[in-house]
Amino acid sequence: MAYGTPATVALTAAGVPFTPHTYEHDTSVTSFGLEAADALGVEPDRVFKTLLADVDGRLVVGIVPVTGKLDLKALATAAGGKKAVMADPAVAERKTGYVVGGISPIGQKTSHPTFLDETAELFDTVFVSGGRRGFDIELTPADLVLVTSATIADIAR
């Protein structure tokens, strides 16, 4: 596979169809998801960011639209916990094998409970990081759930 990230390898191995999208990442940009939406010419609500949080001492993944924020209380509830805080970026990088701004929910080094915001189901396809800055993967919400074993939940605000 020309894109060669753990995400594309995992999708290919699982037989899950996806469309790769590359764009020139501007190193001065810190809003990676909005940059992707703009560069790819898609509605920002269809582009989802992958965030790691610590829920009662265990890492969980929240996937939410780049136009919103992760609701930590809702994520904790969805994960069956009491309190969630954002994971330290260095921990997120170490546990996923990806760099911040390029963390894909697919093909992470360590598997974590994953929660996908319910708004993903409003679209035929959504975009998530392909495992590096400047690279997104387009796939159906159902396939994203399948490949990440995600639970659909209301976790964005």
C-alpha cells in the first residue's frame, strides 16, 4: 500500500474499503481537522478528530467532529466511568503509535475502548486521520465502527 500507515494496513487486512486523501499540511496550522476539511473541500462536520482521554485510570478513544469538542462527562458516562480528563499528548502518542494531529482511530499500537459520536451516522462517509498529518481516510461510519469496535454515543458538544 502506497500510504503505508498502520491505519491503511489494518483496513486492507480487514477488507474494509476506504478512500485515501492526501493534502499539503501547513506546519503553522494547529487545527488539523479544520485544515483537512478545507484542503479536501468537504463539510467540516464530516471530518472527525481522534482524541484520547483517561476515564477512571484507563485510556479511551473519542471520535468527534472537528467542528465540536469532546464532552468529557458524556464520554465518561458512555465508557461506564465517573470522570474523564484529556490524556497527556505524550501518552496519547506512545499508546497509539501516532503523532498528535495525525492520530488515527484505526491501527493504533494499543487497542482502547472507542466511542464514535452519533453525528457520524448522518453521513454516507466520514473522514478520519489516516495516521499522519496531511493524510485522511474516507470510509462509511459503519465500517469505522466495525474496524475500531466503536460504540456509537452522544459524546460531542
